[in-house]
Amino acid sequence: MAMEVTQILLNAQSIDGTVRKHAEDSLKQFQEQNLPSFFLSLSGELANDDKPVESRKLAGLILKNALDAKEQTRKYELVQRWLSLDATVKAQIKTCLLQTLSAPVPDARSTASQVIAKVAGIELPQKQWPELIGSLLSNIHQVPANVKQATLETLGYLCEEVSPNCVDQDHVNKILTAVVQGMNASEGNSDVRLAATRALYNALGFAQANFSNDMERDYIMRVVCEATLSTELKIRQAAFECLVSISSTYYEKLAPYIQDIFNITAKAVKEDEEPVALQAIEFWSSICDEEIDILEDYGDDFAGDAGIPCFYFIKQALPALVPMLLETLLKQEEDQDQDEGAWNIAMAGGTCLGLVARTVGDDIVPLVMPFIEENITKPDWRHREAATYAFGSILEGPSPDKLTPIVNVALTFMLSALTRDPNTHVKDTTAWTLGRIFEFLHGSTTDAPIITQANCQQIITVLLQSMKDVPNVAEKACGALYFLAQGYEEGAPSSPLTPFFQEIVQALLTATHREDAGESRLRTAAYETLNEVVRCSTDETAPMVLQLVPVIMMELHQTLEGQKLSSDEREKQSEVQGLLCGCLQVIVQKLGSSEPTKYVFMQYADQVMGLFLRVFACRSATVHEEAMLAIGALAYAAGPDFAKYMPEFYKYLEMGLQNFEEYQVCAVTVGVVGDICRALEDKILPYCDGIMTQLLKNLSSNQLHRSVKPPIFSCFGDIALAIGENFEKYLMYAMPMLQSAAELSAHTSGADDDLMEYTNSLRNGILEAYSGIFQGFKNSTKTQLLIPYAPHILQFLDSIYMEKDMDDLVMKTAVGVLGDLADTLGSNAGSLIQQSLSSKEFLNECLSSDDHLIKESAEWAKLAISRAISV
């Protein structure tokens, strides 16, 4: 196989499709027939200096992909597969890999580095390959620079793959020593120095102990700062990336170095090339993020145990930092507004300025105003745009009292710039800034309104006019109108926008039909704004919202008339269908929320539902999701009448529940099952066997994304509430599922924030299921069926109470379940309840909660318990 494998690997990269397909099949077959010798061939190929670089690189890549996968279940299978290989085979492969680190060909070395790190990621946690780090470190002292470079690269990848607790401190010290020595200015070879700097970036997470030691920390910081001054661009960039990472990982250790870092970053922002300057700005953005988090978590009063204090680095640096950032705003690029993924010094500087404003609040205003006043009317567009961008950037953070007087003066100027400025960059930024003004300073909470009867008409006229401008300006104008509408959502009986409602809706619909609506997200923005205008409209405009129904239905109808479409056209079609379904959803929710309008709307219900079913029939995942959500809204509005659509709709409901790949679609469908349960109540019974079977299947699958599981449990509660004691036949399947999930979610020691958040949503889903089941069986002759489950449920409540890590939502649902259990089982559960912790300590904690919803639930539970016990 040895000779052949080279040729097969080369053929697998052939331009000729048949040759390539044949080679890929051969590789697949070889892997399936004899995995050990397949791996040995690949590692031999990678290690063999006589082989062509293309076949070596692909051999390494296939090996790397055979050890890891993004998808959790697949990853686990690959890890197990590697661990079960024969030890001598693994040893041979590892020897080949280490040997390749001294290959003369850079690509082969780099590929081997990545594979070694993948193997280490599997073996080190299992306490295997203990000699790896030692043998890598012994390479560092070798003379050839390429071996040193490859070894440092490997150590970097290794730190990325392996978690710090798998490497003992002695090894960590040695790795850091090797890496920091490789970064030193005395290292003559720039490839080695670059590899070392990139390796440090990955190794920083391992350096907790070293950063706690003053001498070691000083040494690391000195070397990093020196590397930012290297003559090589890539080394400077990598060194600044290290500083950015240090700023968030070791914020509390930065005080002694911050002045030097300021000088280094300021010089880089002013003089260095863009990739370096961007990282230098990113350092300060990262410091802002840290300080915003600390100040949000603790306010201004630092308790002794508050963790990290705020060092106010940004406040201290303000007088020098703000002028440095303002200068970057003048470095715009000609075409940045049209380019979706654009990122340059001016954008980074403006983003950082915005974060600074959120960090220091009012203090930033006097430092920025002179720059705005000086540049806003200059003849060069760059100055006008920079001044506008600076203003827009500081609108979130400072207090309304500080900003409102300035905004009142600026508003007229901005509106005139949006219509009259000859430059589209300036118009784009002006429209964005207006959007920020409306987002942060307009709404029912502000004392001095910015928008008055006097200026409202001018604002709307200008925004609607701008919707005819080039797509990127029109899109920003839609955004500004979105926030303008949102400011009136507090349900005031009349809104200043009411007289312009018809005009606004017409302008937005016209924007969606523009030839160039696909550019700059214009079509999407116009529909999102239309939805917001409808959502925030008042009763006065309800007749006009009703008139919109046939218009949007007609548009949706037209997308269904499509002839044979190319794949690009089909994508556009399904995007438009999604937007129209989203729009109908908002209209249905709006009209369904009051009886008179709901009654009139219902005349369209059959046609609307018919359209949704046709959208499903052209079956594209994105549309599926929007149409599904819209049907949920329709079910809610139609109530029991929705039953007539079920025979036709049911198969699509089932398809949605089976869609594991696009798990958001699955989650949305589970939510819609809940909506339909609430609408139909016991009329959903004929469909329950199918639905329950699919939901139980979903829960036991390890292919389904975990985020869908909590809503499935809640859905059990919705079904039980809807069908009452008819849920009896599902108890023997649903209850064990709930119990095992409950046991998993009860004990959470050592969970990180993400896992904790997930655990709480899982608990909430389980508790909602229990609550629905108890309420569904209340007053039924079959309540005794639930008695066997009561001890376990009470034990679950006790154990999550003991863990002390519930969020407010779980607390409210948990105390509710306690009440439901007492209410439904009555005296049958009296003595059980009295023995549980929950009925005393937990209940008392909830009764004295500041959260009125928890308190309310607890008072009801207390009443139910006293009734159950007194009998």
C-alpha cells in the first residue's frame, strides 16, 4: 500500500473530478478495511522527506480530521477509536509525528504540529504520553532553527487543545520558559520568534501561577512589550494579540505596566501598519469590556469579596486616550459602507470610543465635543464624517441630562445633513447617529422629550426621503425609524406617528421592492422596521393594519407563483417568504390582542393559513421556521377554531419535530405545539399519540442539540394541561424521562456559567412539565396515579434548593410545583410534604423574596399546603 498511498493522496487533489472521486473512495475503503495500517501509512507518508509536499500535507490533514470533530457525539467516537488502537501502532505513529518536526519542508512540520496537539488532546487527559512535553522541550535546545520553530508551534497548538489542569505546574514553567526565551529579542531567527509569540498567546491560560509571581510576570511582560517593537510586522501583531489576551485574563495584574502599554499602543496606532494598529486599539476596547463588566456587577461599591476591583484605567487614561481615538476616525476607507465585513482603523477607533463612553459616562462628553464642533462643517468629507461618527459613538453611556441639550441643538443640523450633504459616507453615518439618538435618548422614560409635535413631521419626512437614497443610507434610515417607533411602544393611547402611519408603511413597502433591495440588508431592514411600526401602533391605526393584511398576503402569494428558479433565485425567494411570514406573524399578534380587531381579522384566517401551508410545501428551512412561528401566532388568535387546520397542518408539524439538523426549527416547532395545546385544549387529543411519540424520541436521541430538550419538557406540561387525565397513558413514558433529567440537573458542582444557565433552563422545563401534569389531573378521579411520583418530585425540589444556584425563574416555577402538588394530591401527600425541606425553608425563602412573582407563587403554595395538611 505504501507506494500506492502517495499516488492516491495526489489523485485526491486532482483537478479531474473522476480521478479525485476514485481516490477519495479508495482512501475511504482503506480506512474502513484496516484502520491501524491506514493510520501508519499516513503517518509514514507525513514523515517521509522523499515524498512530495502535497501528499504529505494531505496525509497529515486526514490524520488530524480522524482525531477530532466539531460535533460532540462524533468527537467522542473518534476519541474512543484512537484510544482503543493497539499501543505499538500508536507508538509508531507518534514516533513518525515527532520525527516530522525536524523535516526541512515547512508545510510538513506545521501539519505534524497540529496532529501532535490533537493526539495530546486525547491522551494527556487520560494520563497517557507522559514523555511528550519532555521530548518537545529537549528539541528547543537543538541548533537547527526549523526544529525549534516547529517545536514552539507544537507547544502552542498543544496549549490550545489541552486544558490547563492536564499539565503539571513544573511542565507549565518549562513550557513558558522555552516560549518566552524563544520570544526574546536575542533570538536571531524571526520564524522562531514568531512561533514563540504565537505559542505564548495560547499558553497564557496556563500561566496563572506565573502571573501571580512578580518577578516572572515582570519578565513575561517585558518580553511581550519588546516583541511589539520587532522589525517584523507579524511578530508585532502577534505580540499585541498577547497583550489583548493578557488585558482580559490578567486585568488585575496590569497596574504597574499600564503607562508603558499606553505609550506602546499610542505609537502603534499612530505609526504602525493596520493589522498592528487594530490590535493596539483592541487592547483598550478589551480593558473597557473588563471595567464595564466589573462596574455593572458591583456598581461603585466594592464589597470585600467582590473579586476583582476596578482600577479605573480608562478614566485615568482619558485625557490621552480620547484624542488618540479621535484621530483614528479620520482614517476611513472609501468603500467601507458598502462592504459587509469591513473593519479598519476608523471603525475600530469608533467602536473603542463607544466602549470608553460606556465605561466613563459623562466624563467623555467635554473631551469629544470640541472635535465635533471643529470638524462637523469642514469642506473635506472625512472631517464631517469623523465628527458625526464621534457624536454617534458617545450616545450610550453618558446620562440623558448631559446629552439631551446637545442633541436638541444637533438634531436640526443632522436632519439637514441627511438630506443635503453631498457625500454618501456622511449621510450613512448621520442616519446611523440619528438611530442611536432615538435608541438611547427617546422614549417614555426620558423627562425632556427630544421628539415633539414640532419636529416630528420633519424627522419623518427626512427619514422617508432617505429611504430612496443609496441602499446603505436607506438601510440606516430604516434603522432610525425602527428606534423612533420603538420609543412609543409604552401603549400611550395616541402616538405622534399615527398621522403618518399610512405614509410610513407605504415608504417601507416601496423600499422592499427596490431593484437593489438585496444590497446592504435593505429589504430585511425595511421589513423589520415595518414589523416594529405595526407592533408599536395604537388602536387608532388598527383599521390601517387590517388593510395591510391583504397586501402582505398578495406579496406572499406572488412568491409562491415562482417558475423554475435557479439556486440563487430560490434563496432570495425563501428569504422574502421568511420576511413576509414574519410580518404576518406580527400583524396577527397585533390584531389578535383585542377582540374587535380579532373578529375582523378572522375573515382572512383561512386564506392566511392556506398560504402558510403552501410555503411549507416549497420546503426551505428558513421559511419553515418563520411560517411555523406565524402559525403559532395564528393558533393563539384562532383558539379552538384552529382545529379545522390540523388535518392538513399535522404532517408539517411532525416534519418540524423531526428536524434535528436545523435544531432551531425543531425548537420553534416544539413551541408551536405548546401554542396549539393552549388554543385547542382537549381538541388536540387525536394528535397527541403522534406528538408524544416524536417528543420522546427526540429526548432519547443524542443527535439533537441539547438546547431543544428543556422546551420539550415544558411541552409535556402544555399537553397534560390541554388533555387533562387523558395524559394517563403517557405517564409511564414521560415520568421516567423527567426523573432521570431531574437527577442530572440537580447536582451542578463545578459547572461554568454556560452550563449553569443550561442547567437552570433544563430545571425550569422539568418543573413546567410537573406543574402542567399536576394541574391537568386536578379534580380528576385519577389523581391517585400521581401519588407514586410525589416522593421523587419533592426530593428534586429539596436537592435544587440545597444547591443554592437557582435563578429567579426556576425559583418561581419550583415553588409553583410545590403548590400544584399539594393542590392536586391534597391529604394524600400531606405527610410527605411536611417531611420535605421545601415546604419549610424553601417556601419561607420564597415568601420573603423581593421578586413579587416569586412571592405570589409562594403565597399560593402556602395556602395549598395548609389545605393539604389540615385535612
